Amino acid sequence: MKNDDRTTDSGTGTRLATAGRRPEWTGTAGHPSSVVNPPVWRASTHLYPDVAALKSGAQASDETRFYYGRRGAPTQWALAEALTELEPGAAGTLLYPSGVAAIAGALLALVKPGDHLLMADNVYEPSRTLGRGLLTGFGIETEFFDPLDCESFARLIRPNTRAVLLEAPGSLTMEVPDIPAFAAIARERGVISLIDNTWASPLGFPALERGCDIAIMSLTKHVGGHSDVMMGSVAAGAALYPKLRRTYLQLGHVVSPDDAALALRGLRTLQVRLERSTASALQIARWLAGRPEVAQVLCPMLPGAQGHETWARTFTGGCGLFSFLFRDGDEAARARFIDALSLFGIGYSWGGFESLVVPVDPAGARSATAWPPPGVAPADRLGVRLSIGLEEPADLIADLDRAFARMAGQ
């Protein structure tokens, strides 16, 4: 399909296959042919034919004109444009060298000394570190709140509350806040709402369309999809995008064209990988729910699990990431379980083609809520987080079964 034949109501798969493939980025002017993927444009210096053109480039207010390497070139522009097209309501998308850089860059564009920032208690731990560290040094107060309690959130909003950072679900404990409700409260009170939307992506949760002001993703995860690139993104509507862009340029953020090309390649298969990993995760979650060693499966896609009703009401998709808690577990038994797995790599991150496992100990990353939560016995507080990849689910289940046996000393 030609780029100019696309319509705004094209299906997700069509948009993933065609977005960011402008003819001027995939072909050469005056030449009748083109390539499928935008080439990798490696350049720090952009050259101009004359002084007038140099001045014109400096005044450009978008990310699709040559100026200097820090503002990117067609490889980065193509990725940003494709991501914008996937996020209903977005006026533009900015690319950062990591997901954490995206979170930090967005917050630094919005908050100033004397401001009050609210963070959900289930946010990614580096986000907590940012709130308690760098932002504190800038005179910004960060306060944490229960991500399942809209009423307490509303009571915490002050005259100087500038923004709220949400995450759905929590990347360790999988609580699912009612994001549209939180976003509506924030908007009514003049508070900017940001969401770390890495888990579902806009394919499973179109965050701006659901009321959030800013959508953040770690492209390291699902979009890259192959565990070989670090990147983050921030998408926003027309009201906030220029402000985000100004701070982005002042901080000198840029991603390499090689990494952008890898992310573009991963983006094209995002839908089929998410569908496969989600289906496999549900199959494995159901199997784990029947194991005597498992006290609770923390998977909002699983009927009956915590957060399922909220997820079913507000999300249209999910992914392969979830956790479970051991019944009467101890750290030594958990270590035996993890060490016995052969198809699950032990490592951070998630969203790649390969399955991963890490221990879950969220008690130290809580301040407004307790761990374990109500309904979970203290003896059942230890768990693991699984990222389900593209392996056959039957093979992953067999691997988990062997690990349970090893954990029991069999």
C-alpha cells in the first residue's frame, strides 16, 4: 500500500505495516523505485546548499526537516511518526535513549521547583527513585498514593499539584488502576496525567483516547521485541507536545539511527507477537492457578484474578507479563525453582521473543500501600515474575512443572 493511500480508520495491522514509510524516506527523488524500510541515516552533520537554507533549518518547528544530527534524520523520524499514528489523539512522539529517560524527560518538562507530583504506589521502581532523588534535588515534592483508591487520590491533590504518574498494571504486582477515572479526576483539577503504558501499548490501551494527557513507553520491551535495543517514547496531544519537545531539545536527547531501525523492525510485528504472548500467558496462568504450590496468580487477564474486572472494562489487550506468589514460600525454595528453569532466562526487562523470570519482592518499593496486600497471608508474600515469550506454551509449562518438582527437592 502506498503511504498516501492509508486512511485514518485503517486497522492496526495495516497501520503497523505502513506507518512511517513516506516515499521521501524510502526512495530517491526522481528515481522510480524505492525500498521497503527507511534506510539507516547515520549523520551528525547535515549540510545546506546556502546560508538561507541553513537559517530555514534552524527555524524548523518539527522533527521532519534536516538541521543537525541531534534532531534526527529519516530513520528516527519514521519511527516517531509510526508511533504517533498508533496513538489516537497524539500530535507527536519523542524518542529517548531508554524508558527511564522518557519518564524523566517528560516529568522534567512539566514540573518545576515548588510543585507537587503524585505517583501511583505501583510504578516502576526507577520512577520511584526519580521522585525521591533527582526531583527532590530540584525542589519538587513527590507523594505516593494507593493506585486502587480514586477517592484518596482526589484528597491528595493540592493547589500546587502539577502532575500524576500512573502505571497500569504495576510491573511487579499487577494491580490495575481505573486509569480513565484517575485521568478524569486529574483533568477536572487541572493536573496533567502521565501513564507508563509499556505493558499494554496503545494496541491494548489507547491511553490518550482514554483520558490521559501523556503516554510513555519503554520501547526496549514490546516494540523492540528482540532484547537488543534500549529506547523510550513519549506521545502527547497538541496542547502539551510543544512543551515536551522544548525540554527534549534542551536536554539534548537523541537515539541512534541504528537503534531506531531495530525498533522499526520490531514495530512491524508488534501485534502478532503481543497476540501470541498474551494467549500463551493466559494458558500458563490458568495452569499455575491450579498448582498447590501457588497461592495467587497476579495476572489481570485471568478471570477471577485481582484487577480482572477493571482490565476487562478498560483494556482491549494485554501481554505476556504477569506474576505469581508461592504458598508458604521461602527464599531458598524460590531460588531452587528459578535455578531449575531451562527455558526461562534469569534477567530483567521483558517483552522480547524469549521467556524470562525474576524474583518479586515489592515490599521495599512501597510507601502508600503495604505488601503483602489484604487477603494475602504474610507467608505467601514471595513470588516470581514471568515474561512469556514465543516458545510453545506446552514446553514452558513442562519447564515450570520440572521446576516445581526441583523446588520440592524431588
